[in-house]
Amino acid sequence: MKRLVFIFAVLVMFAASAFALTYKETTLKGLGYANFEAEGIEIQDCTEIEFLKTIDLNYETRPIFSVHVEFLPLAGKRDEINVFFNNSLEPIAALKPKDFLNGWARVKLPFSRFEEKNHINICVRTGEIGNKIVIHNDSTIGYYSKADFEEEGAFYISVTPASPDLLDEFRVDVVLRNFGNEDANVVLKYRKDYLERETPETMLVKGKTILTTNIEKCTERDGLGRCANPHEVTFAYYLRPKIKGMISLLPAIVEYTNPFGEIVAVESNRPNVIIREPEIKVKAFVKIPEQEIIVGQNIGTKIIVTNEGARTLQNIEVKILNNRLGLSGSDKALIDVLTGKETREFPFTLKAIEAGKREIGCTITYLDQNLLKTGCTSAFVEVKKPYIPIEVIAGALLTIAAAAFFAYLYWIKK
């Protein structure tokens, strides 16, 4: 699960008691430390803070380092502050200027790694613009009770079925569990607000997309203080995939107030879902009344479409394909819904323009499913030139012969 990602509300300093119980707080100044400064172009420097553990720690007591930083005159894109705990090789927090609200960022200290004497190492790095970074000594090490949505399994989304078909909607469940020892008013959203319309891989079909509620604290813990029965809230929504293959769902978001009066946001996991190509059982064929017609005649053509499967299909385009035949009207028809085992007929009028053997085909296109197509069985028609009866031909020949005879007599008399 992706952890705390950003803080965006107005800071309410020293009002923690209004939101959660503060067990103990100590400033760096109270520990005897002055401000720490690093100034220059691409400067890297570190400072160490030593403090004693003055309170028994467990899953109900959350140690947090509130670091107060000032970027002068302005923050640079490459400015960075890394926080290390008890000589760890990997930072417990890698902070950029965007992670600070009014100069403050909250770093969760891993209580399982606490010793009687502890060390926080703060390493700063400036960028190429050569600014100054100041770590103020009113930064605080404190111990708090709080709601906890950052434990493993506290906030996640799950998908049912795990590998849906391209044509099928699937269910997404959003689950939030409070492992902390404080109630919390939360706002649960199925995704970030600005991503509401930017999801080309899926389409929202139905369900709940936002939930505002109170989630109670954990009331049952094991012998080590770990939450054994976290309170839970959940909601569900349904998506229809637009493309096949692997897609990554957007994370859900929970917003709540932390012990410092700030509204913070936590992201859920972002599961990958494999969208399978569906088994589509649609049969289509072209039906014509006669296999032989004369040039100039109309052909009353029908396309017969049958859904031989049990799945209901939607938004299907039926298109007629003709080889050198005229068309009266549109060459397309739209099926809004085609239920399982249903058969539909779609008439088209073609006109024989010239002689020859002509193929009449069609295509079936699923408009909602990335233009997935199904072929159909064609029909063939023989277009012939007009037939002239022998009597008509004989009469024409006699007429021509008589005309020639009278012309001959006319010229003889002259």
C-alpha cells in the first residue's frame, strides 16, 4: 500500500489535543540543538539529533518527528531532505518541498527500532540554483494517540472477479480499517477528484464513489498491543473494461485529520487486473431472395444476427459490405441490446448496377469494446444483362429487312 502521499489543509499548530491525545512532546531546542543550515549550489550536509526514550512504546503510542524546514529564498526542484533513524542505511523518509505544508512535514518513527538512546540523522541536499535550507529547532519529537490507516491491510481495494472478460462489468470493493486508538471522521473516494474523467481503460457503471463517515478506533488488542479487531468501513462500485490485457486500477483515497489538525490523504493499493478477451458467440449471415437478377433491379437484402451465447451484448454495429452494388439508404444499423439466444433481422436495399458475380458481406463491430469485430457469412448474386426473347429479335430482324427492301425499291424507281 502506498503510504502517506500529501498534506493539503491549513496547519493548526499546537492544537493536537483537540484531535488526539498527546502523550509527550520535545522540541529540538529543548534538547539543546540550534537551527541547522545548509547553503550553496548542490550542497550535501547532515546533522544528528540524539534523544532518550522517555515513554513506553506500543502499537497504541505513535512516535512522530515533526520537522520544520525553510527553503530560502525559494524551494528548488532538486532540494531534498532525507531522514534516517538509528543509523539505518535507508531513509525512513525522503522529503521534497512538495511534501511540506507551511514548512512542516510529519515523519513516522518506527517504534519497533527504538532503543534507550536514539538518533535521528537529517541529511539535506540543495539544487543547482544555490538556495539555503534551514532545519528549525522548533521541530518536535512527540508521542501521540491517533487513528491508524497505514498498517499492512488497513486500506485496500479488491476486484471480483479477479480476471473479468472485456465485455463484462466487474466489482471493486474499497475497504478501510482503523488500527489506531482514536476514532476518525473520514472521506473515502474511489479516486482522486481530478482523475474523475481521465480513465480511458475503464468506464464507471454504477455504485458508490464517495463515503463520508466516522470509523471507530480499535477496541480489541492482543498481548503485544496489536489490533486484533479493527473497525471497518467499505463501499463498492462497478467498472466495465474498455480494453483487453493488463490494466492498473487507480487507487482509492481516504482523507482524515491527523493529530496536528492537518487533513491528510492516504492512497490504497493499486491492483493490476487482467482483462480477458471474451468468448463471443454471435452468428451473422446475409440473406438474399434470389441468386440471379437483372441489371437495374433492386435486391432486398437482410442481415440476420443471432446471439448464440448466454451473455447480453450491447452497442453492436451491423454494417453491410457490397461489391460494386448500389445502396439505397444507410449501410449501418445499431443494436442497443442483444440478449442471449436472441435473433434480429436488418433489411438493406441494394441495386444491381452492372453485370457480374457480386459478393454481399457484413461486419459486426462491438463499439464499446475497442472496436472488436466479428465476421459474417456472405451471400453471392449473379447480375445478368437484360434477357431479349427470340420473338422480339425475329420481329426486329423482319422490320430491318422490310425497311431495306423498301429502300431498295425507292432507289430503283429514281
